[in-house]
Amino acid sequence: MDIYFAVLNFTLSGAIGLVGLLTFTKVSTPREVVFASLPLLFALHQFTEGFVWLGVSGHIEQRALELAAGIFIYYAQGVLPFLVPLAIWLIEKDGYRKKILGILSLLGLSLAVYTMYGLAIVPSSVTVVNDTLSYTNPWTENIYDATIYILTTCGALMLSSSIAVSLFGLLNLIGLTIIFLLRPYGFTSLWCLYSAAISGLLYFHFLERRIKFLQDLKAKSEEFSEKFNNELESLSKR
């Protein structure tokens, strides 16, 4: 059965990867690179978990399983709490949102350093519980880390002025709540799977930005046209 879950992860990774590449083609400034790379990173993350499934089912060596599980948990618990708020901070315009996102980015960086240190000195383990991968590490299993993690990921996303990004954050908050209530032992694996599956929403940020650009361009064009017509009228009356 585990082999089917591996195939699911690899397939999902490929689908998200295509969306990620499409999203990356919409980048117009260097500040958007980190944000646009998120779907691609989610895809690679799910690709990594495919090897974890292969490992727990005995299809690859123990060392390969440990490497894949290590990469998965380091990214999920160590990198994301800093990467997410940073990505949103970079694309946000100046204002109170950007200032709060800056604070969340620093908070996320602190959590990332603390978590990675813990993951480096305290061994992690991965087991299969009710057909779900369960990643455990005593260092990260506390309410304080979890609260800051949710604040720097879902909180940062929901704070975005982009409707698509904010919706992505809200859906993540709803998803993680449901997962925690139904399968808390599979929280890390299932939430990352869910987030990856809906990360295509981030592509719509660029569509949203394009629509706003065209609306602003139209408004400026109409304003210029009105001024031009007024000037012609003024000249014709002389």
C-alpha cells in the first residue's frame, strides 16, 4: 500500500511543479522571485516525501530514508516559518502590513534557527500510523513553537493585501485545524500535502496584479484623454 502513497506524492509533485513553472514565468521584479518559487519548492518537498514512503516500505535503503525524511522535516519545520513571511514581505507595498510582515519575518528567522538547531542535535523519527506518515521530534513538539509557526506562516499569508495570497493563508489555517483535530499524529505530513495541493492559488496573485495594472493604466489613460480634450476645447475658444 505504501508504494501507492509514494506514487501519489510523485504525481502531485509533477502537477504542482508545472504550476510552479508557470508561476515563475510571471515574475517581473527580483522581489517576486522568492514568492514565485513557493509552488516549485512545495513540489520538490512532495517529491522528497515520495522517497520517504519508499523508505518506510523497504524499497530503498535506510540511509536514503533518513536523508529524505531529514530534508522533509528540515524544510517543513525549519525553513517555512522564515521563508513564507519573507516572501510576502518582499512583494508587499510600503505600509503597516509590510512593517508587521517584517516583524513576522524576524520572528520566523528566530524560530527557524532555534528549530534547525534542535533538529540537528535531537534525532527525528518517521513511522506509519493509520496509513499516514508521522514525523516526530521532541524538540519541536510544544505549544510555543506551534503558535509562532502558525503565526509566521498562516498569519503572514492572511496579512497580505493580495486576495489570492490571503485566501491561501485562510484555507491553510482551516486545513491545519481540521488535520490537527482528525489526525494530529500526521500533522506535518498532511498539512504539507494539503498546502502543496492548494499552492496553485499563488499563481492568481500575478493575475490579480495584472488586472490591477490594466485598471490603473485605463484610469490614467482616461484622465489623460479628459485633460487633452479640455485643452483642445480651451484652444478652440481662443
